[in-house]
Amino acid sequence: MSQIFETQFAGRTLTIETGKIALLAGGAVTVRFGDTMLLGTANRSDPRPGLDFFPLTVEFEERMYAAGKIPGGFIKRESRPSEQAILACRLTDRPIRPLFPEGYKDDIQIVITVLSTDQENQTDVLGTFAASCALTISPIPFLGPIGAVRIGRIDGEFVINPTVSDLERSDIDLIVSGTRDAIMMVEAGASIVPEDVMADAILFGHRALQPLIDIQDEMRAAAGKPKSVGYREPGTGSILEFVKKVSQRGYELVVVDTETTGRDAKVADLIEIGAVRVRDGQIVDRFSTFVNPGREIFGAQMHGITDADVAGAPVAKEAAQKLLAFVAGAPIVGHNVGFDIGFLDQALGESGKFIEGGYFDTLVIAREAYPDLESYKLGDVARFFGITVETVHRGLADAETTAAIVAKYASDLPNRIENLQEAISISIRANRQEGEDPTGLLEAARRQGRVSKGLFQLVQKKTTRKVVLDEGIRMDGRGVDEIRPISVEVGVLPRAHGSGLFTRGQTQALTVATLGPNSDVQRIDTISPETEKRYLHHYNMPPYSTGENKPMRGPGRREIGHGHLAERALLPVLPSEDEFPYVIRLVSECVTSNGSTSMASTCGSSLALMDAGVPIKAAVAGAAMGLISEPDGRFVVLTDILGKEDAFGDMDFKVTGTREGVTALQMDIKVKGISEAIIRQGLEKAHTARMTILDKMDAVMPTSRTEMSSFAPRIITIKINPEKIRDIIGKGGSVIRKIQEETGTEISVEDDGTVQIAAVSGDSSRKAVQWIESITREVEVGGLYLGKVTRIMGFGCFVEILPGKEGLIRIGELADYHVPAVEDVVSVGDEVMVVVVEIDRQGRINLSRKAAMQRHLARTDS
């Protein structure tokens, strides 16, 4: 049944409807704001086996019918997503990704479809809101809801969700996404505004999105489906939790094992449960029961349990409830515990569940902490530790064997993990000590630790964060505010119009600037009101930049997003088309990558523009801030983060700008929100870093070059009468083609009569200008022209005095004497001087050679 929810937001009606469209999706809503309308759906499917990441995908589908358009090209249907659609996907993905339970691996797909657009109320923030609404009412365990708003600033006042028209007058274009209590994502472009104004705008945005949270809470209460998490396999992090647990005096665990008639809980039956309570490594209590499945046990079971054994046993639900009572809230341990939990949850049904995520798995611990094991079966792990195994495939016996393995883990792992943490700490501190080899020490720690790659990286992450918080030493030895060494070069490519190479530590961006005429603008065929772009920024990050081999199949979402950020960073300082009538394309090749390549490409792009002679208003630089934070409120903001600091940290906060203020920023977080203090400190440290980087850039390239490269085109712009455009173009483009071929120029003509002539040679440009002017020049009565005879008639001859313009010399006007026949004076192809004596009402031109001769005689006599 359809349900509609409405609220007034930013002075307009926001309408959400569910239960009408996409009824089989896990959650589906339509969101309408003005005449812009989107469909948001959220769906889940069972997790794929072996995944070590959360498989969330977000798709943003632009339909051309939404704007009343038919797609261009031959196919006439939408194909790959536009760059704007990809950027909208990223805007939705980034704030919702951290808001799922840790270890959750269900396959989640968000699809946002634009059904209608009024081209004033923008679709990107509405798409994020629609996705949150769909997740909130779905069974998917989403820890939202979130809201998303766009903030502008017009005449010094902040505006919520400004329209496209409003943004033309705004000096900020900011998007803020967040939960009720915390900010999750920020992205902005700005016309050089101070940091404190940007911080105020971000906080204003978070306050402004609260009504969006309110209406989603209302929806969840009225139309939400029960959330379903299911079993989550203990991840690598559970090993450190296990170590912490067994390091406590008097720790208590319950080890569980089940026997079943098959592997699939949906079709097989539970027939035995065994469990033991372990305290400080010793078994202190036991639980064991057969389970009556209520039907015949089919086939010869490997555990040897028969129908006679289970005849008087409790049914599965009753047996599972007895186990729950025995567990009494203690952490559960099992060998491949997911198998056991699956059958126990199936037996309990909706009457109760084991603690979500409250499990340890001796199989996972063996796989991560003892990677040299050849087999991870229970008996093989037991034999590895010297544990005698007499009975297998019986509930209580296998639980006791597993408990013995747990005791071995408890006596071995805490010391190993502690030693590994100390060795990693020593390798970090070695960066500040002369003669030490930090890389060698880290490798020695890895070999000594004898753990899997995943567990080593987790311990390294935890240790690195602790050293930063406690000692202020980062993993490469820098202090928290220290920037890596910077080098700057310009003019590195001999034939490019402009180039800049910016290196910061192990991050290196080579940006190349190319200038072109108006004909090089990018034509845009999307639902956006924008139809063309004259400034383009493209970002590439080949796999060799990180020392890897990967298929190269064009730019991905990350490359498009980073390119867009660098593009926005430079947009406020570019000259207007009137000041600099060129199409500008920047390509950033990130040839080495170890942290914040988008900020390096921003710096390299600024250098390339100045090297190309583009008169930008000011140089632009950028730096990325990181974050290490703890639940107790302690935090450290890091300046100029490494790639691993991005992975190990809680935030990637990129800020670009000039010396005067911010031009763009982007913030992604991995925790469930950040505070005002972190935002303000991040902006403050980013400002300090930016000033340092600009000093380095100014030392090499203080201003734009006054002369462009000799290989760059020179553009001359002239205005003609729009009615003369067809004369320049010619039939089928014949005239303009001929001009371009013979002068070696590139010519573009606008509907308003603006003509751009681009050529590397100034002589070529001038020749093309003269040609065009001769075509568009108006014939004047009394004017003297040098023409060419094109046709001879009995009554006179026709002469072309300007390209495409002919006039008639009657026989009596051919000379200042009697002419018996036209052929006696002129032939086809002769050049003659003539005077325009008349242009009649029909536009016909009458010429006189006799008048030209008389003018010549008059000048001679004088």
C-alpha cells in the first residue's frame, strides 16, 4: 500500500512515497522536490563466499526523458554513465559506506534513477537522500539515516539547496552529508573564501539537514521492515579481540560444536549439540544433548548417530534454547563457528538469536595467526599443537578438542602479538635515528611475527595509530604537522603548450596544459542544462604509479572523482573567455603515488597553466589532512598523509586554495562522524600546509609567463555581421574549408557573429582575417575595387570585386572612348580597376571602368 510523507524544506515541498513503485526491492522510495523526481532502491543478496570486503555498489541512472530529451548519436539510448552521474554515485557512496555493521558482507546495491528534472533542483543531493530513505525502510542493517544538503552563500547569507540559477550568484557550492549527530562527508567548490567561512558553512549544513533525519525516522516507524543482520564471520580484527579477552584474568568463553545431517541449514537437520565452558583455559562445565529432528535420519552419518539415539531427545528449538541458557551471554567459540551458528539460528527461528558478532572462530584464528599450517581441519590443528584426538565428529568431544586449542591460543598469542607490536613500534621510531634501517626492521618484524599478511597489517595499523597518538611519531618518522620534501619543475615537455612536475615525497604528478580554439569545446549530451565545457581536467593514475600491474581499461570512478576535484580547485582562478579565448585542457599523469595524488595534480596543474601563459588570478595548491581518533575523544590531525596513513586513519580531508582562501575541499571519513573541533583544526592545518607549498611553487614560477609556447595556437577574435555567416561557411562548408586549408588555420564561427581564427603562425592568422574581412565587407557606392572579369556578354562584362560579389560593367562604361565590342577591351580572367556607381533596389551592382580611369588621370594631373 502506498504511503506518502511530506515536509517543507528550504521553502519547497519535499515528498517521499513508498509502496507504489519497485515493490520487490528491499526498500524503494520516490523523492520529489519541485519538479525533480528520483527513484531510490536498496537491495541485498546473500554474501559471496571468501569476500574480504563489503560489496556495496551505488548506481546513478540518468534518463534523458527526465529532461524531455532524446539521446544523441546513432543508438539513441543511454549507455555508460556520464561524468556527472559517476560523481553523484560517489557523493552517495562515501557517506553511507561507513554506516554498516563491522564485518557485514551481504551484497548491497543502491540504484538511483532520475525520473524527472526541472533543471533547477539538482539531483545529486536528492539521490543521496533517496538512497538513505530506501535503506532506512529496508531490512538491510543500515546504521543511518543520513541527510544530504547543498549550501550556497549569496550576498553573505547561507542558502539551503540553492537552485541552479541561485548558484550562479553564490560564492560557495557545498554539499554536506551526515547523521543526526555527526558529519559524514563534505565536498565543495568556492570562489576563494576564508577557512572560517567554510567551517561555518559546513556546520550550518549539518544543522540544516536535521529535518531530513526527522522525516526518515517517521518513515521507519510507519513503513520500515524489521532489520536482519544474520551471521557475520569473525574477521581478522576478532583475533585481537580474542587476545584482549584471554589476557584478562578470569576470562570465560563457551565452546560450541554441533553435528548435523548435512551442510545446508535450510535443508539439513541439527541432531547433536555439545558445549563446554572455559575459564582461564580450563573446562569448568559441560553441556550435551541429542536433538530430535522430527523426521528420519537419512543415510549413514559420519558421526554414527541414529534414530534410536535421538528418539527421546528435545526438538531443535528446545535444544537450542537450552544451549542459549547455558551460554548465558558469554562469547561463543567454535571451529568454523558460522556452520554451528547457522543451524542454531535456524532452530531458534524468531524466538531468539545468538549475540550478533559475539563469536570467535578457532578456524579463522588458525588461518590468520598460524599461516604455515597445511590444513585447518579441527583434527589437523589439534595435532599441530600436540593435542591428542580420540573421538571426532561428536558434539561434546569436538567441543573439548576445540577448547584445548583455545587454551593453546591463549598461552601463545598474547605474547606473540605484544612482541609484534613492539617490533613495529621500534621500526617506526627508527625513522628518526641515524644509521637505522626502518624498512629492514619492519620486514624482520613481519618474519618474526609469523602471521598472515592481513593480521600483520591490522597489527601494524593499530600500532601505528598508538605511536602517533602517544608519541607524535608517524610511520615515516615525520611529526604530525610535517610536510614531505617538495620539488617543483616547469617546462619539462619540449612540445607541450605548458607542463609542470610536482613531487611531494613519493607522490608525483606531471600535468600538461593544452590550449585550443572554440571548436575544441566538449559537447555535453546529458540531462544537465550545461551543454558544453571550455575547461577540462583529466586525471590518470596508471598501475605502475604504485608498483602494480593491473588491466588498463579507461578511467574509473576514482579517477573521474579526483579529476573533478582538481578541476574545481582551479576554476575560480581561470580567466574569462573574453580575457583568454582558449579552450583549456589539463591532463594530470600521476606517475608515482603514495598519498594525495589529487592534491599533487592540483599543484602540478597550477604550474602547467602558468607555464602555458594562461593569466590565472593566483596560484592554487592543496594538501590532504588525515585523522587518528579514539572513542575516548583523543584525536590527532595529520598533515600531508601517506597512502597507508589514509588506509590506517579515519579521515581524508583535502583542501585546495590560494593565499587568500579556499577554492575546493573534499572530506571522506571511515568512522561514524566527526566533530566541529576536527573540522576547524583540519582547515587550519590545511591552510598552514598550503602556504608552505605555495612558497615552494612561487620560488620556481611566481607568475604566468607573458609569452605562450611557440607551439601553442594564436587566436584572433573578430566580429562580423551574423547575416554574413553563410558567406563565410559557403555551400556545404566549401568556403571555410578552403580558407583553412590555404591559410593553415582553424576557424570557428559562433551564431552571434564571433569568429575565432587559431594558428601557430601569426602570418597565417592575418591572411585568414583578411580573407574573411574581404568576404564580409559591404560593397560601397563610389568605392574603388580591383576585380576579376568572370563573364563576357554582348552588352558588357561581369566582374567579381569581392569574394562572391559580382557587378556589371556595361559596354559604355568600359573605357573613356568608344568601344565597338567588349572583347576589344577585356577578356575573362583579366583584372580591372572599377568604381561602384550604383546598387539598385534589387541589390544589383553597376560598375564603371571609365570612372576608375578618370580618377587615375585626375590624380596624375594633380
